[in-house]
Amino acid sequence: MPWIREAEIEQGKPAPAAIISVMSINPKAMDAVQNFGQSVTFGSSSLTRVQEEAIATAVSVANSCRY
């Protein structure tokens, strides 16, 4: 159980990533961060989604980052 208060997840909805769920008590902020991340990370280059994911994975491993 986290020490930061989080909103309850609705039945049947996917849980947000842990790093985003800390904003769950402010749904507008959580949605804005998720949408910003999606628009910046994927879709704004000539690379395919698979290529972008492969690069993100390699960078995360090199930085010892689990996200």
C-alpha cells in the first residue's frame, strides 16, 4: 500500500502505471500527463511504434530504469 493516497480503480478498467497512479486523486492531471506522454513519445516521428519501443527499451536498460 502506497503512502500517497490514490483513487480506487474502477472494475474492468486497466490500472495506470504506478508512476502515473500517484496522480489518480486528480483525474484531469493524470489524463493530461498520460496524453502528453503518448503524444511526445509515440507518433511524432518517422519511426514505427516497434522501433520506438525498441529504442525506449534499450535506453531504459542502459539507464537501469524500470519504466
